[in-house]
Amino acid sequence: MERQEPLVWKLCREIKKYLEPSKRYCLAVSGGADSLALADAAWLAFADSAANLRVCHVEHGIRGAEALQDAQLVADFCRERKLDFVCHHVDVPSYAKEKGCSVEEAARSLRYAKLLEEAERFQAEAVVTAHQADDQAETMLWKLLRGAGTDGLSGMQAAASLGSVQLLRPFLEVSRAELEQYCELRGLHYCVDSTNNDVTYTRNRIRRELLPYLAREFNPNIKETLLREAKVLAEEQECLQHLAEKYLQDSSFCGMVEDEKGLWLSGRLLSELPAALRKRILRLVFFRLGGKELSYERTLALDRLCREGAGGKLVQLPSGFVARYYKKKIFIGKGE
């Protein structure tokens, strides 16, 4: 058996942690070093089961001819390895203008929509992306600057949900430098996105200006520190989620409202819980009922309703929901 380079073995091992050759997967491949390393390592790891892999490239309609060259590079890569390949073209600038959002947000939204669409068409188990350790550190810092709770600061998870399929990120413990080295070892020619140098994009500014500044002036190991903190917070978030789920399975603590428009929770038991767990339960109920976004301020208002326990008090929530304290119970559901 041919001996693998340690780095090649490492990436194949990370792939095998999350992907099973007997199942189908949709790989998100932009043509950069990270995603080409993902596609190549998956191809090696799957060996005779490579027919279960579909490579999906999403061209954002931002970089013109350069982007089309990237798409062609990925197509050629797949043809050489007999990997299934599909390319989707989207118009990010028009979508951003229509929705009133940033180009970054529009690109992410359209990209994941196409990846999900392709995964469902391919009957894939999951969409697989090449997010890596440097991305994780940047994400955590970005969310800290914007303001986020434990969920946000725990960073990206290796396994999450994306609509009807899973979203897998097997390289979160692999650095960008390692992925570039992998490409060199394997003789892979990859694209360098010219927009990566554009610091008008928040993510690029964090990567190219803020992180180097923090490393230079405060902590030379800032990336490692952020990754460690994200891991600790992810473990604590998992613990809180587990406890919240257990409480919601207790019929003496929680139950359906008779008309099935919402849930009731024991106000007395809620008020006795630690604040972090109480807020977690309240948010979980809101999202379980179909709520979409719940701000920090609305979460505090819900928590105050529990602590004060004033009969008849009502809190207006997004998505047409309300919370009401009545007879020592908290009702959360659709408004009248």
C-alpha cells in the first residue's frame, strides 16, 4: 500500500470523521485552496465510492471573467477525477439591492440556497463546506464585534442543519496554511479570489487588518486563543441546550395550550432556574413554535416577565407571537 504524506492522511482522516462512503454528499467548491483540498481529500477518502460525491460551484456574478475562469478550473478538476460537477450562476449585486442587504449577506444567502437545492436534487445526506480554523477565528471575532450570546460565540459547528439536510464542516481544526500546503503536495492549482483583498468587506478587514493588529499588539497567538474559547463555549452551549431539552420534556413543566396555538411553562419553576438556563428555555420555545428572530432586548423582556410574575402582563414578540403571565404560568403563542 502506498504511503501517504502525513498531511494528506490528516485531511482524509478528517473527512472520514464526518462522511460515510455509502452516503451521498454535495461538496461546496469555489476553486480556492480550501475547497479544492476538500474535494481532493474527499475523492481520495471515498476511493471507489466517488460517485456518491457531487461538486457544486456557485458563481456569484461579481467578478466577471475571473469568476468564469474559477468555474472552469473546478470543472477541469472534476473531469480529471471523474467527479460529478454542477455550476450555478447567481446575481448577487441585484439580490443585495433588492433585499437591502450587504453583498456579503446576499452572496451567503444565494450560495446556501443553491447548495441546498443541489443537495436535495442529488438526494445527498449533507452539504459539505471547507470552512477551516482561520475562518472559525475570524467568525468568532466578527460575532463578538456585532454582539452575540453563547450560540454565536461558540462559532461554527462541525455538524449543523441546512434546511432538509445536514451542513458539515470537517476542516474546522485544520489551518488555512495546512490546506495551502496540501494543495502544493498534491500539485493542485487553485484560484485566488481578487475580492479577498478588498477591505470594504468586513470579513476581509478582520482577516487582513484586525487580526494582524491584535496579534502584533496584544497576543501573538490570538487565533489559537479564539479557537480555544470557541470550543469551550460550544461545550457550554451544548450543556445548556441539553438541560433545556430535558425541561421541555417534563409535562409538569411544559405543555401545549388547549387550542394548540402555543405552549405553557411553569412560571414558578422557571423563576427558580439560573438565568442562563431560563433564557435558553424561553428562546427554545419561541423558535420551536416557529419564531424566526428574537433580539437580546425581547429575550430580556421575556425573562423579566418570568421573574416579576405579574398576572395579566403581556410581552409582544416577533413573528406575531406574544408571551403572557397568567395563573403562575407563562403562555407563549400566537397573538389574538
